[in-house]
Amino acid sequence: MSEPQFKITLAQLNPTVGDVTGNRSVTNGDTAQVRSVQGQRTNASNFRNDVTVDGRINNQDVQTVRAHRGESLLEKTFIGPCAIVSPHSTF
């Protein structure tokens, strides 16, 4: 008889710097998104593109996204025997 299995997925809670599209990774799409609104002042519709949070979407934002290209949100999946996991457990 096999042991019951469980699956836990852990994700880093802080966002990835430069992930303006919200897909949990920094890609060329994020760079293109920032470039598409470059030169604008930050407002309610483009605030995610102001990576440097200085009120303007400019070359510094583009360069910051480029510097983080290839990074992604940490995600780990554990599959193993059933266990009781405390909410205070760390993995």
C-alpha cells in the first residue's frame, strides 16, 4: 500500500523587479512594454512601467528592466509523503 501524497507549491511573495507584465518573469516583452510608454509621466494606467518609481517612465526604467531580464519568481513544488505542516514551517 502506498503512502498518501501531497503537493505544496511555494512562491516568493515579493514581485520580480522589472516584471511589468505580471507573468512572474522578466522578458523582452517587459522591455517592450516599458518602451511603449517611455516619456510619459506615471499615471493610473501606466504606473507598473515606472520601475524606478520616480514619477516618469524613462530610459532608467528600460535599463532596469533589461538588467533583470531572465529573472523569474521563485517557485518550488514538493511532492512527497503526507505530513502535517505548521503554518510557521520554513522549507
